[in-house]
Amino acid sequence: MPFDSLHAFVDALEESGQLHTIAASVDPRLEIAEITDRIVKAGGPALLFTNVKGSKYPVLTNQFGTHRRMAMALDAAHLNEVAARVRKLLDLSPPGSSMAEKVGAIMRLAPLANAVPRVVRDGRCQEVIDREPDLRTLPILTTWPLDAGPFITLPLVITQDPQTQSYNVGMYRMQVYGPRETGMHWQRHKHGRAHAQAWGSRIPVAVAIGTEPALTYAATAPLPPVLDEFAFAGLLRGKPVEVVKAVTVDLNVPAHAEFVLEGYVDNADLRTEGPFGDHTGVYSLADTYPTFHVTCVTHRRDAIYAATLVGKPPMEDAWLGKATERIFLPLLQMVVPEIVEMNLPVEGGFHNLALVSIKKSYPGQAKKVMNALWGLGHMMMLTRVLVIVDADVNVHDVRETAWFVLNNLAPERDVVMMPGPVDDLDHGSYSVAYGTKIGIDATRKSAAEGYTRAWPPDMVMDEKTKTLVARRWHDYGLDAIAAALQPDDWSGQGPR
């Protein structure tokens, strides 16, 4: 059954032995982050800190920190199950249509009414209403030594387009400046920023902290504009997200959120935001962003403050990225059908490197796929390095892929340099948000692509010998050695 609230998810984590409660006093400045970093990198449990200095609210970290918990958050045993649900939905849509047409068709199907949020009269998020709020009473974390201050790291920023009335729920970090002001780090490529430009100087905004896990994930997903995050979460959950009207702004908010901050962003009130220890593993430097003014805070009486820690991988966001990799593969295959598999390695921060295998049937096809992927919204537009290999290469085995690429690569023939937009956090570019991406076509080449030599076959043992060895493995006394060889799995293909 899908989880209706963060509380329900926390209860399930505890029942399944995947939650550790820390009752000792801890400091929200650096100490919680250091504890979380060690546990995340060890593949450990979610953490609930119940005695946080300076605040009466407990803090939850690492809720998505393993494959098992990420899949559980989406009501599945494995992330591939969630991808199968998406593929089934796509199979219901008309063949041969565009992505936008397919998504529109899905939304119109009667069985998929789950995509429409259910408006309720009241919600637990409004059990306590504070019209004189002070953000300093919340256990907002300072996660790295050079951070400019405490940051809200898991906010669901809710905005609405003033013309179309369509919603966006984005995740943009928020530096706390004072009791009622924060930064709003929505970059130029984000939908929330587009809504802000449509409104002008004053944008009504609500920020939910601590929601049902499917909605929290949806806020991180690279969705096309035709599908909002409330709808996507409903599709993933198989059950509509319940929303309630906010108290002081004309927006719907998650009815079962732990906290909701209501207010407005003032585009004319620009302040220095950052530096911040980011998911890239380096500090994103200080820059100018608009200010969010908080006019009201509502919350559950027993509210839990949800936070995440980002930094050098692997981190908790590794599994949010792996969920996106699995869930969006069917969508990519719908648009680029020759794609067989995709791996967004954790070490690449999920958009710095993409390994893609294709079923190649004509010369130049790998370069065609590069151009297609670089044009498909945020997830691929910001991919700094794109590597294309043949269908028989297992892109989830990074060693195998590296061997294949390094054997096949001729730089003067196979490397594509593509100027265009890059992530604001890409410090390698000379200019902010504009730079050059690189594509590597490591597929096998034929005479049709100007390769006139004979392409050498890969060294593969014959099946008869492989079968014989497998049958006699026990005779060789290698069972115990094989059982001990269990490397970390960040591929999304199996539990850790």
C-alpha cells in the first residue's frame, strides 16, 4: 500500500528494522551531517534524531539511502517494478505519437484518475497554525563547514503558473537568512523560475517539508511541463495525492505534510546566497538569488523535520537518481527506441555522466542518439559526458563499459563536442550556465562509417567450457570465496 504521509513511512521503516533512533543530544550544526555521512556511506539505516539542540522537533535523515528503502518509498520491492508500471502506462497510450501526446493520453484514461490530486477540506499539515513564525525554532541543518548558514535541504517548493494554473513542485535549496526570510535557489532552467518570471515581482509560494515519499521523489524528477509533480506522484502511488488549500496563499499544499511554509518570493529582493556544499562534492559559490518571505507556518502537532545531506558520492541522493534512471528509461525509449539500457553512475552526480547502450542498425546512429538525448529536457540537457556503446555491453558494469570504450575509441572520429546550456553548478565551464558537453561514440564501426579494417572479435569463453566450470565450481573449493565477493551495488539492479 502506498504511504500517505512521512509518518507512515517512518513507522514502516521502524517495523522493517531500517530505522535507527538517536536519543542523545545532537547539534544541527555539522554534527547531524557528520553522523549521517558516515551512515549513508556504510549503507546504513534511516536516522531519527529525537533530541536536537535548539528545537523541539525530531530530524529524519537518510530515508532514501538504500535501494531497498527507495523502492519501498515507491511501494515496490525493486526499482525495476516501478519502471514496469510506467512502461505499462505507456503501452496504454496511442502508438506513434509524441511524448507530450502519450502523456496527455495517459492522463485522460479513466483508470488513471490517480493523477488528479484530491482536494480535501482539512489536513494534518494545518493542526498548528503560526502566523508569527520564526524559522529559527526549526532544526534546520548546517551541513558543511563553509556553508553560508543553515539550509533547508529537502523542501518541496510549490508554485502555480498565473496563466495556465498548472502547478510545479520543485526542490530548490533554501538558505535561512533570519526568522522569516530564506533564499530561493531556483536556477534559470527550472520550472519554478519560469513561474516566477510569469508572475513578475511577487510570487505566491508554499514550501512543504516532510511529505509522503512518492511526492518527495517526484519533486526531484525531471518531468515534462505537461505533467506536474502532484500528478506524477499519484501515478507512481496508484492513489491520488491529497491536497488542502493553504491558509494565507491561494495554493494547494500536501494535506499530510509535516510542515508547510507559506509566503511569497520577491524577485526585486535579491540577496547573496551561498556558498553551499552541494551534490557535486564541491561548494557551489555565492551568487544572487531572490528572497522567500515567510508569512505563516503550519504543521502537524507531532511534526518530523525531514532533511538530506548532499556531498561527495555516494550519498542519499544516489538512490533518488537511480529511481529516475529506472523510471525514465521507458520514457526515453519511447522517444529514442534504439536505446537498450542506461546507467547514470553515482560518481558522476547523475547528470555529469550517462552510459547508454543502443541497438545500432545504421552508420552515425550513436551521434543521432546523442543529439536526441541532449535535447530532452533537464535530465539530458545537462549531461556533461554522454557515452554510447553497443547493445551487448552491460552499462551497469562500469569496468566492462570502460574496457569497451577504451578499446574502441578513436578520438578524431568518435568524440563530439557540443556547446550549449549546462548546469549552473558546473564550475568547470568558463561561463555560468553555458559551456560544452562531450559525447563519445564507442560503438563498433563498419566500412559504412569509413572503417575499412576488420573489427576484432571480443575474447569470450565458449559456452561449453563455461557450463562445465559452473557445474564443477564446488569441486574446485571456490564456493566460500565466491560467497564473500559482494561488491557495493549502486546500479539499481539489486539490493545492497
